[in-house]
Amino acid sequence: MRKIILFIAMSLDGYIADSNGGVAWLNGHGDDETIDTYTEFTKDIDTVLMGWNTYHQIVTELSPKEWVYHEFTTYVLTHKEYNSSKQIRFTSENPVVLSERLKKEAGKDIWICGGANLIQQLVSKNVIDKYYISVIPTLLGNGIRLFSNMENEIKLKLYNTQTYNGIIDLIYMRR
């Protein structure tokens, strides 16, 4: 069965974006030591779930000339009406129901790309199987929190860690 995987970066103090939604701070401390974790991660992915704000930031700011997730089927969760394509599907389906439905279909794993609202809905219902979190060596002080106002404790098991360029990758599995 497919896995639901959160693959995301956060600041050391737990934010996925600054107070303006910016992500320019997403880098290490300048060493030449880098590891291409993205390419390795995406080998086992064929589906991406993201919220409207994440989608909008990608197409207007981060990569306005090219859709960077062209090799995946992307579901954008929104209440707005947009025409879907084969590659990008806009939906107002409940994200928990959508992720559980997709998990039962044939295919590779499913990447939860962002944003915070989507992630928090999935975390609150404990549907994320694997947490792959890159901790960036910066303290933002405020912004958009990755985990916020959780009602229930979720127990995880440490699966792997790695460090490079001041970044720590923490990989946890749901227990």
C-alpha cells in the first residue's frame, strides 16, 4: 500500500515560512557539502498534495515559468473553481478523505508538500505514515508553524537522520 509522506523543511524554531509566507531562508550555512535529498526522495513518489497557498507561491514566485512537479500528478486543495488538467487537479475534497482514497489506489507514495493548514488537518487525523523533516539552521522567531494546536499526541519512531551543510534531516515513521 502507498504511504503518505510529509517531506518539508522548517526552521530550528518550527516554522515553514516567515511571517510574510517567504521561504528565502531555506538554505544551509554555506558549506559546499550538499546532498540531493529531493531527487532521492522523489524516486518513490508519483502524487503530490498541496494547498492553494503553496500552489500559488510556486506558480507566481518560486517557478512562474515552469511547473516544477511535471513528473507527478498534483492535487491542489482549494475551495476555488479552477479547470484541472491531467497533471494538476484542483479539488475541494476533504484532504483526509482524499489522501485515504489515493492511498488505496495503485501507484507510488504520496507526498504532502504543504502548506500548514493541509498538513495540520492530516496530522490531526494521524494519516501521515512518514515524516521527513529537514531542519534549517535559522531561527525565524515567528511565521507559519509546521505543527500547531494538536489535540492528540502522535507517537513516532526515529527511522533515520543525516546532516549536511548545517541541515539536519529527521525521518520518523508513525508507530
